[in-house]
Amino acid sequence: MPIKFLPCRETPPSLGKKVAIVGAGPAGLAAAGTLICKGYEVHVYDNQPEPGGMLIFAIPEFRIPKDGVRESVRSLADAGVVFHQGVNVGKDVKVDELLGKYDAVIIATGTWEGRRLKIPGEDLPGVYNALDWIIRYMKYKLGYAEVSPPPLQGRVAIIGAGLTAVDIAELAKLDFDATPIIVYRRPIGISPAKFMVKHLEKIGVEFIECAQPVAVLGEGKAEKLRLIKTKPTKSRREHVEYIPGSEFEIEVDAVVPAIGLHATPPHSLKSLGVEFNPNGTIKVDENNMTNVPGLFAAGDVAQGPSNIGLAMKSGKKAAEGVHRYLTGSGA
């Protein structure tokens, strides 16, 4: 069933007010749908070649069919939402310019930067950040890039057990006939991937649980991964403890860290004095507004990495906050 961004069948008369949304991922698109259905003129600015964000460019076709996403985006365009693609807000246009042109602005730029392992050997050839690799892969598959990313062949160690790690493992096996090895610092049974374990094992994915990478080794390229065993935890909130003297090595042909994402707000927000949380997300109030009047934030850039449903919920909440701000009404 396709994701629905437009909650109404018909749009109401115009309120005579304009809202800009920065980011065309699930949060931004959900916000656009909510606002167009309240009578606002809505413009979406995005630096990718087509709307959809990570739904298009960071999740494989077998997980999220692209035709369904595009159909939902077309419904927004048909309702009157105006899309400005290939625009880098912060570089091509500044946020303060948008604030001067529109009655309110929602930042929904997500988390487009993968976390680093911060271990020796991480910069060796054959080590690929999961998000960077899968974006290049999807753009090549969709015809937006002429060159494919390096193939994931042989023994591919994937660090982490989240949804991106699962996608990389499945792509490595199905597209390149690799031997994917998911390495997780906790028991696999408490990982986000726990519901996929049987399927992944069936297609040939291997697992190493309760182990943390400490170094990538190799002469000129990644050849081995040094790991240290960790004490099992009962939840993902517990602190991970290493087991002294338990280091071991596995042979690898590639290493793909998939250990989380950083928020990626427009750089020009700093010059506006926008407040941030310690983890780099944008600080917002109960209406998803920042400390700058008329400037809102939604989705992962405000709440940290989450999932499609939570991102869309945040986008709708921000849109409702905009409506209250501009009209003084909660309707």
C-alpha cells in the first residue's frame, strides 16, 4: 500500500499565506500535504533531483517501491504544492531569504550524514560508509548517476544491525553474491534487525554478535577487521562493556559501517542564532517551532534518526504548529 502524503480529497480556498518547506523527505512531504489541505500556498525546496528523500534515494526498491512514493508526490503536486528540486538551501538560497519571502518556514532536512567508527584503518580503501554507498547505488539504479558505487564482493563486514545495515547486507548478497557478515556490539535478538534474522540467514547472511570493531587492518586496502568481544546487554540502552583480552580478527574484502546518522540542518541556521540540542538536532518547542519566530523544524533533523512513520507524524505536527502560529487557531 503506497504512502499517502495528501490527507484531503479537495483543497479549501486560499488563506493568502505562503509556507516554505526545506526537505522533500517523509517529514517535509507530510507537512506539505497537511498545509495544502488547510489552504496555504506551499513551496518545497530540496537538493535532490526528485522529491522523496530517503524513500527514493536511501532505501532499496524491494523495501519501498518507488512508483508508490512518486504517485503520492504527484498527488501533492496536483493539489498545488510547488517543488523546487536541486536547490541547496544554505548555499543556493539562505534560510533568512526564505523567512523574508514566506510567512513561515519548516526545516525538514533529515539525517544525511553517516557516523564514523573512529578507529584506526577506517580510511583504508574498501571501507564504505553505508549511507554514502547506498545513495550512490540508488542514484545509479534510478538513472541519476552514470557510475555505480564500488561492488560489495567477497566477505563484507557490515557494522551495525539497523535497517540500513539490513538493506546493505541484502543488496550485497542479491546483487553481488557477496558473503555479508553483520557485526553487532549487542545480542542480535535486541537489535532493530531482529525480525529479519531468519530471512537474512536463509539468503546467506552471517552474524557476529556481542563484538565491537577496534581496527581495520590491511596493506593498502581493508583485509582484516579486528574485533573485541562485549558483555551481552538486555536492552539497547545499557552501556556496552568490553571483555579484556578477547580481541580476535576476521578476514574481510570490504567493511561497511552502518552505525547511525547525524542530523544535517542547513548551515545558514547558525547565522540566524537557531538553538541546537547537544546531539546536533534543531531545538524546537511543543509546536515544533525554533527560537526564531516563524521558523519550524520537523522529522529527523529535529528528533534524531527515527523511521518513516515517526518522521511523517513530526511533519504533520510541525504543519499544525505553523497553522496555529499564523492563524491563532488549533483547527
